[in-house]
Amino acid sequence: MPDILIDTEGPVRIVRMNRPEKKNALTLAMYETMAAAIEDAGKDAGVRCLLIAGAPDVFCAGNDLNDFVAMAQSGALGTPVIRFLHTLARCDKPLVAAVSGNAVGVGTTMLLHCDQVIASETATMMTPFVSLGLLPEAGSSLIAPRLMGHARAYSLLVMGKPLSAAEGKAAGIVNAVVPAAELDVRALAVARDIAAMPSDSATIARRLMRGSVDEIVARIDAEADAFRARLESREAQAAFAAFLSRKR
Ligand code: COA
């Protein structure tokens, strides 16, 4: 099975992360495929909404930590990562996410770009960037404080405090919390509702609400520059080694 599954349900394009044996940790190839899928959907008039989904027990464990080690050695972040983040920020179609289980790192920050987030009761969102010696990414340092206020964004992005689905809803980054068994159906229903709206009005309203996309892209690039340097930090190297060599 491919690591990313792409399906079409009427006007909804579904992009599903499918590497459950590695908790949907994202490899460069997965970023590349997701970016291409979102770009293709943007060009397809038949697609009126995108749905990003994961596996039943995990949404996404963030960037593959083996790739972080390789990126630290090469001194470059990986073009597919930047391409994916830019594509997410520049996506002009409505984005819905269906989140079950852990959403870690970019698994959480990609949600901040979504228009609707439907979470199962099992969902947990967390960004342990700073404890790994890293930094917030994906434009999250700009978007999260806007969405949830500085103090709550600080708890999430800097202190690495996890948010349950209910806490995510209270913080304003989750729309609905549903039983795990209903997640796919409920998220698809939301995506279909959005797809059924007059699309020009919906597109213009979304653009107005999101503000300057260039500002978001500029923040993604600024974060990426600082992140790249932090990958080589003593703290990050130690955290990667500890995770990748742990004994269970
Ligand atoms: N990169 C690479 N491999 C990862 C990974 C990641 N981000 N997350 C999980 N995996 C791998 C594990 O190494 C393990 O592989 P193995 O079976 O070959 O040993 C497999 O996925 C299952 O992970 P495991 O930790 O056993 O699952 P869990 O259910 O106990 O815990 C998580 C799930 C997501 C909480 C945990 O895997 C985790 O903390 N992952 C790292 C998250 C992270 O720091 N991401 C980067 C943020 S910037």
C-alpha cells in the first residue's frame, strides 16, 4: 500500500496518510506526494473541498526523525517539506481535517491551516518542538497565537503541552469531537457541506478570512531558516538519538 492514499468522493478529494506502522511519520516522499495532491486538487474544478485524514489510531507523528538526522547532516531542510508547507499555505480550496489518535509536530501545525477540524475522542495534539531543541514551524508561530491567543499558543508551541480533542475545541482549533468510529463519516459530511456551497462566494470569503498568504509563506520561510540551524543543536541531536535508539 502507498504511504499516501488519494481518493475522490464526489467533489471531495481525500488525502490520507497511510504509514501506520511508523505512526504516519512523514518522509520526504510523503511530503512530496501530499504537496502534489493538494496542488492537483487546486487545479481541478471538480474538487470543491480537500479532506486530510490519517489512520484510525494515529493522525501523524510528525516529521520522520531519521530524516531530521539526515537533514542536520546535509544542512538543508528538504525541498519537499518546504514545498508541502507552501502548498498548504497557498491552497485556495477549503481544507478539512479528520484527526484520530496522536497528531504530533507538523501533524498538529498542519491543522492550523485547515478550515474545519473534526477530531475523534482519542485525538491528542502536541508540538514538542522546544523540548526537542527545535522550533515551531509551518507558520504556526504566526497562526496559532491568532487562533488561540498568545498564552494558549505558548503552552502548545513552546511548552509542548498536549491538547486533548476537547481542549482543542475549547482552544478554537477543533470544530467537533466525535466518536472514533464515526470520524470518517462525520468529517466527509462536513467536507460535502462545504463543497455544496456557492464556490465563488466560499472561496472569496475564505481568502478574506485568512489574510495575507504571502505573510504566512514568509513566516514559514523565516521559521525554516531558524529550524534548520536548530537541527544541528546539541539538544536536538541528543533528542533524536534518544528516540531512535530507545529500547522497548
Ligand atoms: N519518526 C520516525 N519514526 C517514528 C516517528 C517519527 N516521528 N514516530 C514514530 N516512529 C516509529 C517508531 O520508531 C516505531 O518504529 P519501530 O516499530 O520500528 O520501533 C513506530 O513508529 C511506532 O512508534 P511507537 O513510539 O512505538 O508508537 P507509540 O504509539 O508508543 O507512540 C508517538 C506514538 C507518536 C507518541 C511516538 O511514536 C512519538 O513520540 N514519536 C515521535 C514524535 C516526534 O517527536 N515527532 C517530531 C515532532 S517535531
